[in-house]
Amino acid sequence: MNVLSAVNILTSQGQFDRQQAEATVKAMIELLDKTASSDDLALQKAETRAVIAEVRVSAAELKSELIRWVVSVGILQFTLISALILKLVG
């Protein structure tokens, strides 16, 4: 968008004087510069999906480790209870 043509459009309708039109157009340009483009959003979406995939892998690893610990503690608990029962009986 041409800045001069935007200013001329605003001033030609009589609702803005030249200074107001220039300030309005500058504010609109700054706002548009700060607005994310579709490419920015696509890049952010891809990065977010990559992070989600990493979190899922990490969660799967933690799940398998937790299962190993639970099984190990269960075996240890069974062994200790069996030893106590044998000691009490024998």
C-alpha cells in the first residue's frame, strides 16, 4: 500500500486533515508490521508440533522407566514378605 495514496484517500473524504491522515497511516503501518504473517504462523505451528513430539517421546520414556521401577519394587516387596513369612513359620 502506498502511504501517499492512503493519506490522499483519507484527506479527500474530508474527515481527516493532512496531519491526522499521516498519523493514522503511520499507526496502521506500524500495526501491520507487528502483525504475524501466515508464514510466521506456519513456522510457529511447525515448531510447536516439533516440541509436542519431543514431549510425547519424553513421556513415553518416563512411562517405561516408571513401569520398571514399579515392577522392581513389587518384586522386592514380594521377596521381603516371603522371607518374613518363612522366618515366622520356620
